[in-house]
Amino acid sequence: MIIHSIFFYIFSLIAIVSAIMVTVSRNTVHSVFFLILDFVSISCLFIMGGAEFLGMIMLIVYVGAVAVLFLFVVMMLNVTQQENEWFQSKKSKAKSSSHIPIGFLISTIIFFELIIVIGGWKLKPELSESFNLSVNNDLTNTHQIGYVLYTDYIHLFQISGMILLVSMIGAIVLTYRKKEGLKRQSYIKQISRDRSSGVEALEVEKNKGVSIDV
Amino acid sequence: MINLNFVYPEIFLSISLMVMLLIGVFKKESSNIVYILSIFSLIILLVLNFNLFDKREIYLFNEGFKIDFLSTFMKVLIISSGIFVMLSSSIYLKATKIFKIEYPILLLSSILGMMIMISSNDLIVFYMGLELQSLALYVLASFNRDNQLSSESGLKYFVLSALSSGLLLYGCSLIYGFSGTTNFNQISLNINEVQYGLTLGIVFILVGLSFKISAVPFHMWAPDVYAGSPTSVTMFFAILPKVAALTVFIKFLYIPFINLIDQWQIILIFLSISSMIFGAVAAIGQENLKRLMAYSSISHMGFALAGLSVGTNEGIQSSIVYVSIYLVMNLAFFSCLFMLKRNNSYFENIDDLSGLSKNHPLLSLSMMITLFSLAGIPPLAGFFAKFYIFLAVVKEEMYFLAIIGLLSTVIAAFYYLRIIKIIYFDPEKEKFDSDHNIGLKFTLIISTILILIYFVFPSSLTNVISNINIL
């Protein structure tokens, strides 16, 4: 048990530190890397808590897709060295930045929300038992999700597949442009060439040369 | 054991969609083949759906799907209007150089989403269907991506629709929180008293739904998107999503929340009155026919909502009749728009119609019939549509709603009649092309004849629809 709590504290420390580093680091690319580190350590926490499906989904979706997308956007927009104006605005040194009060307000709201949630949970413990889900504890939760996803919710599973297909078609329709005059390699043509069509003997005139453009 | 044969239409549509995608990827220059194949698959879908016409109610997937007469009828409406939209718009697509394989595939996937929406009996299924259809519609709106207006309309639709989807999801979560289930039948069982959280949830979902049918005050996107997107997509926008969203309106209000009718009735009456008045007044100043149709569709949706706000079976039936006649009129009007072509460019301003009757007497005749019908002048189909609505509204003694409806009909008649005046009495302009393909002519002729002879057999439609008894 002691190892479990040691790991828990290590991962949560990494998560908190990297979450802070996301906001304070000057380099935007570093911010994204810290975000990825944050996601990874949180997914480790999920796995330790027995929610291995959620942890893996976190890894696949957030790290594999969202964070990489962020990285692409940051690189494309070329905002790597963003001015650090969190603690003071550069333009007018007298006025302090307007980010601080807003950020403070939002953090206070989230903090109070957390207090409310935890308070409700502690004061009314029967709330969490009111769900009448029949959970089979012998199975891992990936198995359990699989059992309902492919039986009771098969129609929704299939429809979401169609939605993803349509979104893919839509993205291709709206962005794909056929380039004219693009040279492509055709293996069939290359292999089926023979000597008679590929080689041509030319009579080269003196001091004139030949044009070999085809 | 799940009876999969009741979802054969959906399964067939998704498989044929993927097969056509593969054909389009591996075969070069296959736009034509894919287009024709998708029309054929829609026809097969229609036949498959006709097999389901049954008065039984069938629940599938843990009651997540419900196949009944209402859903089958609405699916038939959607699929047949999808066929006509595709038949009439192929020339337009070729002329504007957006005849790609993805176009019919996106149309089909949007229809698939609508079918899921229509047969949904669960908040999650409903939301997934809604997302599927609107995701395809975002792309379709900006399909002519080299055109600035089209890209703008796609982006505008995407941003606003995503916002409304967010509100709708928030409403779903509230309803789930207060009733403990997402299933429509279970919700109606679990609701015992009025809870403010539930009312709030209903309001949020109504916001999302009225955005989809562009009812005032959630209509802001409609004129820009209608005017900006390619005309074939506008035609699609004006017909199919509205039918689907209206069905969801009916299912959502009358299955889980029928006991809370006092809570939502006033909202629906407000939506209906404001849409009728705004659609009628704002269309007066429009010069672009597509923008005008956007406002006209807002006003028509107001009438359909008036039928729903009554809270009786008759009201529901009248608004279903309304929406079926509305889609026929829109098919006729937009196929007239497709005929205004000169040297591969299309005209969509009211001025371009001036003196049309001298050069194209038949086209202007069918346009006149359509416009008279849109204005609700007897004995055309549009009159009967409004008549049934007023009948249902007056029967429940909601005179205020009926009077507002009548007044807005009078106002709206002005701009329809103005177009007819421009067509028949203004100086003529250059001739338009007259080499239209057979599908376009077929659509126009069928829809005009349906509008014209509806008064001979008014009971044939109402008899079918009278099988829909939700309450």
C-alpha cells in the first residue's frame, strides 16, 4: 500500500507542477509539452484508481490527438516566443496586467465548486449509492463497457461510426484540391516498358545535338 | 431478439452509401454513376419503407427506436422528396461545377440521419441522428467552396447550429437529470408533477429544434444560408430537415411531455405567431428569390407549429398535412428556379423574372400556380393546407392564433402576388435556355399537377394521415 501512495504522490506532484508550468512557461511549445506531461500523469492516476479504460482513452485522445493538434497549431501559427505579459503588461508598465484578476476570479469559482462537490459527497454519502447500476466486479471496466457498448448500445455505436465517416468525407470535400500537372509514379507503366518503346537510336548531327524532351 | 427487418431501410441506406463511396474512390470519373446509383438506392429505400406501413408500433434497441405509422409516413415523405431533389438538380450541379461524387453521398447520409431522427424514441438516438444530418448539411452548404457566399453560409450554419446543438444537449441533460432516463416512454412514466428543471429542459430542447426548422426567434441563419448555398442545397434545406425536425417536434412534445402541455403550449404559440408575422413582413423587401423563399419557409413553419400547439390529434394531423403540401410547393418552386438558366449561369433575383410569360408561357403558368398555392388561394393545395390548420385551431377556440394566421396570410399574399405581377405584366427580358433535362421537367410537372388537382381528391391525403393518432 505504501508503494501505491508513493506513486500516487509522485504522479500528482508531476501533474500539478506541469499544470503550473503550462501557464508560466514563456515558450509556447514548452507549454504544450508540459500539457502532454500533465495528461500522461493524470492518465497514470486514472489507471491507479482502477479506471484503466478512462486512462487509456485519456492517453489516446488527449495525448495522441488533441495535444499533437495543439503542437501543430502552435508550430503553424509561429507563436513560439510569446511575450510574457502575465504578470506585467509591456506596453504600459504602470498598469498591471488584466489577466490576473480574471484568472483569480475563475480559480476562486472553480475552488468553491470543488468545495460544494466534495461537501455534497461527504454530507450525503447515499447519493453515490443511488445509481442502480449492476456492476460485476470480476470484470475490468474495459470489459464491462464492451459488454454494453456492443449489445445494448450497438445502434448508437454504429451511428457514431457513420457520423465519423461523414465528418471525414466533409473534411476531404472542403479541403482537398486536385493539383494539375503533378507527376506521379506508375509502377505498371514502368514495369511494362520494354526496350523497343523505351530506347530510341538517334542520329546526332555534328555541332547541333538533339532534343530529348518527350 | 431484435427484429432487424424493421430497420432494413436504415441498414440498406448505410451500406449502399459506403458501397457508393468505394465506387467513387476506386473508379475514375464516376460522379455520374454514383449520382444515378444513389437515386436508385433512394427508390429501393422507398419501396422498403412502403413495406413497413403498418398500424402496429414496434420498438427496437431497448425502446430506442420506434417504428410506427407516423415515422414510416414521414420517412416516405423525406425519401420521395429526396428523390425529386436529386432528379431536378443534376444539371444545376454540372453547370456550377460541383458535380462530385461526395455530393450524393452527403445527401444520402443526411437522409440517413433524418431517418434515425424520425424513428428515434430516445434522447441519445435522437441527438445522434440530428448530428449526423446536420454534419452532412454543414458540408453541403459550403459545397461550392470556391464561392465566397457558399463558404460563408456553411460557416455561419456550422457555428450557429453547433451553438443550438449545445443548448439542445444541455436540455437533454436536464431532462435526464430530473427524470432519470433518456427514453421517451420512460420519461412520460417518471414525470408526476411539474418540475422547473424539466420545464427548463423542454425549453432548451425546443430552442434547438426550432433552430433546425428556423422558427422565429431562431431564424437568423436561414436567409443567409439559403441565399449563399448552392440552389440545389437550398432546395434540400427548405424541405427535408424541416420535415424531420417537425416529426421530432411531434414525438418529443406529445410522447414524453404530453402531461406538461400547459408548460410548452404557450412557447409553441409564441414561436408560431412570431414566425408567421415575421416571415410575412420580412419577405416584402427581398429581391433575391432564395432569400424570399427563406422567409416564406419561416412563415410556413409558423403555420405548421400552430397546428402542433393545439394539443389534439387533429392539430397534429393538420400540421402533417401542411408540411406534406408545403414540400410539394417547394419542389415546384425550386424546380422553376432551376429553369432560369442562360448560358450556364443561373438567375435568382426577382427582376430576372420580369416578362417571363411572353417567352416561357408554360414555366410562368406553373410558377403562377405554385405562387398562388404558396399564398393560400383556393382551390389550390396551399389553401387546403392552411384550411386544415385553421380548422384545428378554431375547434380548440384559440381564436387569437387563427386571426394572426389569417392576417399574416394576407400580408404574405402581397409578395407572392408581386412576383406574379412581375412575371405577367412587366417588360420582357432575354429568353432563358429551354433545354432542361427530363428529371427536372418531371419534378416540375408532377408537383404542379399535385398542387392543381389536390382539391379533386382532398380526402386521399387526409385519410392516410388520419391513421396517425398519437394521443
